[in-house]
Amino acid sequence: MPNTDERYFGWLTADVSRLMRTVFDRRVRQLGLTRPQWQALVRLKRRPGASQSELADMMEIEKAPAGRIIDRMAEKGWIERRPEPNDRRINRIYLTDLGERVHATIWPISESTVSDALSDLSEAEKDRLTKLLFRVKARLVEMAETDQSPEIAWSDEMAGDAVETEIGAANSNIQPV
């Protein structure tokens, strides 16, 4: 199946994920919670005591943006930093009681977003979909741990000035906001 088809698995899963985030963001917008803050809350709930570097890795972002998210959450009283006893350079991050309450308030919104998205499926279909996605995830985890980069036929033309010129021309049409 060509990858331009909207039924292409890669595009479809990315689009479903994007739409789930969009719906969730709209549902929590009035609470003043950002998606990165929610991601951090969920990850710290699942893994209390993570370091800033570990949290950044879990969120798939760089350390500096993770630090800014952590700073804002600390200012709101949602998290606290505790020094690592064996390494003074590392602080461990924990949800505070307030952070736990924020998580408990937002979690049902997250669950209802998923439930609403799957509402047209029968229980058997939901179960089957979940099992299939777990299999795909397990395979991708395996690939992420062992997969080597495939050989790619990259011509000199693609690697040279022609591509840079095209990219530069495309970017030159972008107007500052």
C-alpha cells in the first residue's frame, strides 16, 4: 500500500495520536495545564524519583526544555526536587501532594478522552485493537534495541547543493509571525 494512502499504518497511527492530543488539550485548556506538564505528571506518577535527564528521556525532549517544565511545575507546587544522596549533581523529582491531586483531577479527563475515541468499537474490538497494538509495540521495542540503520542509496545530487537550494528556497517563503 503506498504511503500516500490515508489507510497507511504509519500515517494513521500518527494522525490518531495527534487527534487524541488535540481533543485532550481542548478538554484541559481551561485548567491552565500544558501537554508537557501533563506528560511530566504522568511519568513522575509512574516513576517517582526520576532525574531531570531521565524525565527528559521519557518525554523525548532535550534536558533544557525539561528543566523549564520542571521549574514551572515546582513554582506551582506540583513537584519537588530532592537531592540524590550519592551524587550531588542530581536531583530526584517527586510529585507533591498538590501534584498528586492535580494528576487525580486530570486522569479521568484523559481516560474519558480515550473512552470517547473508542466509543464506536465493541468491547471485543477494543480488546483486539489493544492486543494488536501491544504486539506492534513489542516489535518496535525490539527493533529499537537491536535494529541497525539500513543501507540507503543516497546520490551525490540528493546530498549536494540541489537539496540545500530547494530547502533554502522553501524556507525563504516563510514569513515571520
